[in-house]
Amino acid sequence: MTRSAIIAMDGPAGAGKSSVARRLAGALGYTLLDTGALYRAIALACARARVSFSDAAGASAIAEDVVRRGALVIEPGEGSGMLVKLDGADVGDAIRTPEISMGASTVSAHPGVRAALLDLQRDFAKRGLARGVVAEGRDIGTVIFPDADLKIFLTASVERRAERRHSELSERGSQLSLEQTRDEVVARDKQDEGRAIAPLRRAPDAMLVDSSDLDLEAVFEQCLALARERLGDRA
């Protein structure tokens, strides 16, 4: 029996990974795995427990505890989306604030947190989900699924990513200025690329897609073409 196909999509914050990965999963009949949402959930758990994001031991203990208790649950959501539950509640909106975004980048640098979530991510892809999985994050092709059938590294200029992030946050009622949002994106890049454990980087065999001058539809079509070329009848 042919195993489920896995598409790994990595890239910096604001490159459009979530939107493209969701559309790609829907078009292929695959299931979405948003790994960044898991680190956001751990950051939220830390915030609720008043544990500093930079406290490696504390954050790791939180991650180990929620996984051990089965308090962090990920499952296919509406359409091709992914549902994240923490202690039984859907935290999809709560994990998307600027504070939790930066917190996720910080806690994801802790080896204990990454180790606690590794099996959770891999197990999700082993549940016989539809035809395959589109996994998006920052170390999917380098650490989580190094043998993925297709690896895509989606990026864009800092300016373009800041504009997209600012628009997204504004729709949610954020009062951050575009300049503040750009500073946040730059800070996030620095944290993700500079961490000692599983830093953000392009896998040697990943296909590069630059979305700086492309709209969502064009990026999606480019990624879909790559999937169909690489996966054949599994796409």
C-alpha cells in the first residue's frame, strides 16, 4: 500500500505559508498540519500559567505536561483546516495575537519544547488522513519530515511580509502600525534563524518560491504545479 504523501512547506513569518498550505491541502484532498499553531498553543499555555517564554525549563515542563495529559489536541478542522484545542477549548483565535506570535518563536527555541511536540506532529501524519498531509512551519523539511515527498520554501521580502501581517492584524482589531509590524517581523526572523535548535533554513532539496511580487492565487498555482509534477497520481 502506498503511504500517504507529505508536502513540507517552510518559510519565514508573513510569507503566506498558512494561506497557501490551506488552499493546497484543499485542492489535493490532503489534510493540513500547521505546526506553528502547536508552538503558539504552548506559548498560550505558558502565558496562562505565568511562565516566562524565555524560561526554557518552565516552558519545556508546560509542553511535556500538556502532551502527557492529552490537553493539546490537533485534528482536521473545517474544510482543509486544522483545529487546535487546549484543555478542551478551541484556541484558534487566542493563539494569533502578536504577543503569542513572539512567544511561540521564543518557546520553539527550547529543545525540551521541540522534543515534547515532535511525536505529536509525526503521529498526526500517520493517522491515515485522506490522501496525504501538507505540513507547514519552519523546520518541516529539515527536522520533522526530512523525507517529505515535496519540500517547498516559501519566502518574500521583509517589506511585503510586514504589509501582509499588518493587514491580517488590522482585520483582527490590532492597533499596531505598519512600522511596528515590520519591527516584529524582523525580530521574529532573527529569533527563528538564530536559534541553536532547528533554526529556520531552507532544506537543500526544497523548491524556492518567492511570493514578494505574487498574489495568493499565483503562489498557490505555482505550488500546486510543483505538487502535481512531483507527486503524479498522488496529487
